[in-house]
Amino acid sequence: MKEFWNERYATEEYVFGAAPNTFLASQEHRLPPAGSALAVADGEGRNAVWLAKHGLDVLSLDISPVAQEKARALAVREGVAISTELADILTWPWETQRFDLIAAIFVQVVGSAERPVFHRRIQAALKPGGLLILQGYTPKQLEYKTGGPSNVDNLYTADMLAADFAAMEILHLREHEDIMREGKGHNGMSALVDIVARKQ
């Protein structure tokens, strides 16, 4: 897995662009004015840097050292500070009640066997009142082939996310199709699902 992503990110350009994910940016009005944030499987740092520009103390977590080097460079370029940690999200020692916000943008590297456990760890890592902002692809994305995993087992539905995060207050949950323009990695008509949920 690490080798795959190192190879993917081994280019001067930012594979998914340097701007934040469109859905994450649309949730700017929900961001806490201060506090700690985690950007899960953050790749080249576009989302962590955007969160840091909004006053949050951000940890960018990813499995690829190549990606994290680019994330740190992007932070310097944008004049903000982020922390980076090299880790596999499945084996990382998730701490409980650590973060005020977690951004999980296209973190579709786990299948149905591990996904519920992974999502429980996300919930546990949020402080009470903490916010989850998540976007992913639905199975229909396999028809578009404009980004995301090729294995249907790694894709999300709104019902699946509603079940996984049923213990949280769901503020937004929607399946939709939109054109994405996020670097070469996410480019074209896409089948998406997004959720915003607050820990009770």
C-alpha cells in the first residue's frame, strides 16, 4: 500500500490539486473557531493546510512519506504550520476524545470487514461535540471511473454511513452526482456521498 501511494505521489504536481476538497470547503461555516483537527489519509496535505488556515491545530495523517513531504511543502508555501505523522490508519493508535474535528475525505482504503471498526475509531477520537466531515464515492462511481477505488467493497452509500454513524447527530447526509475538478486524481462526473455528523 505504501509503495502504491509513494509511486502515485512521485510527481511535482499535486495529484488531487492544492486546493481543499470542494465539500470540505463548503462546510467552512461549521468549523470550530479553534481546536484540534485530524485530516485522515491526507495525502499531499491540501485539506490539512486549508484547515490550518482557518486557525485549527492540524495533524495530517498518511501512509506515504512522499505525500507528507509535499504536504509540508504546501504548508510552507501557504504560510501555515501543520503536524504530519506517518501511519497506516488501521494500525495507528487512535486516542479517544483527542480532536475537535476530523476530516475524512475519500478515505476509501478499507473494505466492509474493517470499515465499521475504522468508523468507530473515528467517533471515539472525537471530543464530545466534535465534528466529522466525510466525503466518498458511491458504487455508481465504478461507471464513471473518474477517481476512487475500483473495488465496490471500498465504496460508500448514504444508508451505510447513516448506520455506521448512527450514534452521532447527523447534520448533513446526501448522495449526489457532480463534476469534480480536483487535480488529475478526481476529474469529471462523479458519484458522491457526503456526511457531516456531530458527536453527542
